[in-house]
Amino acid sequence: KARPSIMQDAVRLCSYPFIFDAQAKTKMLQTDAELQMQVAVNGANLQNVFMLLTLEPLLARSPFLVLHVRRSNLVGDALRELSIHSDIDLKKPLKVIFDGEEAVDAGGVTKEFFLLLLKELLNPIYGMFTYYQDSNLLWFSDTCFVEHNWFHLIGITCGLAIYNSTVVDLHFPLALYKKLLNVKPGLEDLKELSPTEGRSLQELLDYPGEDIEETFCLNFTICRESYGVIEQKQLIPGGETVTVCKEN
């Protein structure tokens, strides 16, 4: 019987994330990104050598992910630029060029690009996110005036920022990361995002009496203000006809 290889017997510590602290995890992510960047650059260079040998220099590929954007139309240009690049291109080191500016991107231009782009995407006029003053956190808005690919752009932007060792300041609650891991959020997550609503629901759960229906006069709807207009949203199908009582 063949003896198992050393790799089969090896213990991969990265499979056990609880072993590492935040600093070690950050270092591992940076190292992994650098290795993937090098692989992407080597792949582009190898293809370029092949193109030169076959006399097809016009098909040469840049070893960098180069984004050309205008400050006056930053979101539109970023959407256009990122949509034409493949997943493989996104693995390359990022270089940003602002139209009409001669600054060489040694890292500072890229950081400015992420800062300006995310600031623009978080602008309330687009209605993509709701800001909760009680917690200083963001959540996805019920009402949105942009196409869904804008949310995809935010995801790509966050991924590119981390991949290129840039910290982006987005204040999301733990619930977002639970959803990414298919972990169901609970009342504690609502308390983190909106402490006032969370406490109110906790008081409702803790109410000792049997007269919840008469005392609170609630049904399964909520009222939300959207640009000066009060809208009623149903929490369950037919929620306006279902009264909140001790059983439900």
C-alpha cells in the first residue's frame, strides 16, 4: 500500500482561524494577496513574451490593473472600467490614473481613489444605505434609486481595497458578516444596529402580562420615513391584519 505523502499528513493552520489574532490574520491576507499578484503579473508577462514571439504585439496585456477615471464622473467611470476587466485582471496590482493629472500612482492615488469613490457611493442622494445615528452604523436601504450593479461595484471596491492593502472605513454591523457566512442574525444584531428598536423589542418580549394585544396595540407592520413620505411596510404577508399577542 502506498505511503501517504507528506502534504496529505500536513496540518494547515490556516484551516483553524481561531489560532491567529487580528494582526496575524492581516499579515496572512497581505502575504496571500502579494503571492496572487505575483502569479497574475507572471501570467501576463508570459503571455506577452508569447505574443512577441508570434509577432502579435498588439495583443500584449498589462501586468497591472489600470483604471482611467475622471473626478467629475467617478462612479460612472469606475463602473465602466471595472466591468471590462476579468476576474484574472482584478488580481493584478492596481494603478489608478485620474484624467488630466500626471501624478504617478505610487499608492497615494489609489488610496485617494478608494476614499472618493466610497464617499460618493455612500451619498444619501442614491439611497443605497441608511445611517443609524444611535450606533453610527450603516445598513442597506429599503429604497434605492440606482441599479443593483452599484452594490456589486461596492463589493468589488472593498475587495480591491483590501487586496491592495488599503483600509476602507465602512461602518457595518456584525450582522453583515454573519449573512456572508450564512449565519442567521438575531435580536442582538438589531440591538447593535439600532439600540432603540432593539430595546423596545426586548421590552415587548419581557412583558410579563397576558394583555399584550390591548397594551401595545401593535400589528406586524412598521412605518418608515423615505424622503419626507411615511410608508407602511409589512413584516409578514398580510401583516396589517395580524395583531401582536403573547402567542406570536
